[in-house]
Amino acid sequence: MTGAQTGGESGFLAVDSGGSGLRAVVGTAGRGLLARGAAPEPVRTGARGIDAGHLLAQLVPLAQALTDQAGVDRLETAVVGAAGFATLGDALRAELPGTLARELGVRRVALAADAVTAYVGALGPRPGAVVAAGTGLIAVGTDLTEWRRADGWGHLLGDCGGGAWIGRAGLEAALRAHDGRKGGSARLLARARERFGPMPGLPVQLYPRPDRPAVLASFAPEVGACADEDPVAAGILRAAARHMADSAAAVCPAGGEPRVAVTGGLLSMGDPLVVPLDEELTKRLPHARRVAADGDPLHGSVRLARDLTAGTLTVPGDASLLHVIVGEGG
């Protein structure tokens, strides 16, 4: 399929590229979502940030297969939500629009940070704030005139309150107990030994790993499991909740009754994290209304694709968070 095709029914492509791989759907304005698929390999990052070639090598054949499966003649619109786009998206901005036009015939493209697709999936085109809490953590908010972002700086510089942050804090408490320093946790030390073996071997298991954030985050559920009976573990989760609420407060509109939602896999930890998080959000944002997320980041990409196709996109554009390109005839 190429951009030379004309006539027949046109559709849209919506994509979510994250730490667990790439998901995509094809649909039309009239018939809704028609086909979905996935490429399980996460998109690589390199010297230029997100590897556009690796993303396209997975996305183009998947999109072509889904377009055929859906019975759509061509794709007019594509929305690609990508983890890391806000800070590592230069190659995507440079390469994706032209390649999607050549290979798929796409005339309207929106490239978005996964925090934006999480926002739109959770709240739609409404003022508010969304905290996306998984391995990392980022918050975005909008009053529908501009976007605001807090954190999302990665596990070495930020992502405070995210899964890697919690896991690292739990392992630090385990190492304190191993050393006999104040602030340690014997319970977390026992859990760390079960998962990683003797503590002197822990650094070599972590420092050389390219997936270090995921390894750190894998210990976060152990912190949650200890929180009911271990004040150190409970304190880590309370601190994580404060960090999350700080990020939400930094981006939430100050006026009106904005909505606030928290999304992401970290919520699966349940009450040990969710209860203090609810308390912190109520304290920091008394004027906001806490709501459950309508959908996930892929749902957000679909919403953006539908609105971009219909010309009814109302959320603001932003060079680093939501980059929209409309070609000739679009």
C-alpha cells in the first residue's frame, strides 16, 4: 500500500509504544475499531533518542496487515504515542511523518508523549491532571490552552514515586539492614535475599543492566507486601504518594473543578499505595475531583486519531508533548 492510492474507505491508525512493546489498532470514523495487533519487542533507544528505524520496522508491516484485515483502502490519519517522546523524540519527529506518508499514505500525523495519550485516554478533552505511574512516573495537566508537565526525568534524575523509585528505596532499606545502619528493614532484607541472593552480589546484578529501571521496579511489590507490618516499607509508600501528589499539584489547573486521575501498573499494588495516595491528593488538590480513568494510553491514541480525522481536536498542541503534522490535502 502506498500514498498513491485514492478512493474507497479511509481509516485511522492509533499506536501505543511503551516499555512492554508496541500496540496498534486500525478503525474508521463510521465503523469504529476494526483490527488490533501488537509487536511485543519494546522500541530501542540510542544516541538520537527513540530509535525511529526500529519503531518503523515494527509498525509499518503491522499497520499494513491491520489495514488489510480491517478492509480499509487507505489510512489518512496516524497517532503514535511513545514512551520517552517528550525528551527523546527528535528522531521520531524527523522521520515518522515522511515514512508514514510514503509507506501508508497517511496525511495527518500526531506524535505524542505517552503521558499525553494516557491523559486523553483517562480524561478526554477536559481540564485536569493525570499521573502516569508505572516503572517511571510523569504527570501532565492542561487547562485546554497549554500542557504542563512534571517529572518523567528517568530513574537516575527523577520519576519520583514510580515503580523503580519504590524498588530502589526498598533495596536501600534492605542494604541498611544488611550493614546494621539506621533506617534498615529486616523484612525487606529477607525479601531482597530471596529475589537477588546474597547482598554483596546485588550491585553487579543491577549496575551493568540496560533494563535496570525494570529490575528495580520488580522489587516494588515486595515493598507493598511488607507495608502492613513494616513501618519502613509503609514510610516508603507514603513518601511515594507524596511525590505523586506533588507532581499532580504542579500540573493541575488552579481554577474551576479540574479532574484528576492516576493511571498505570503501579496501582496494582492496591491499598498500601492507593490509600496514602488518595489522602495526599485530597490534601494537595482540594478543589479537584478525583475520578477513575476512562481508558489507557492506547484508548487515548484512538481518541486523538478520531478527533484529528474529524477536525475536532481540542487539546492543545505542543512541540515536545503533542506534535501534529498535516500534509497537503489534509
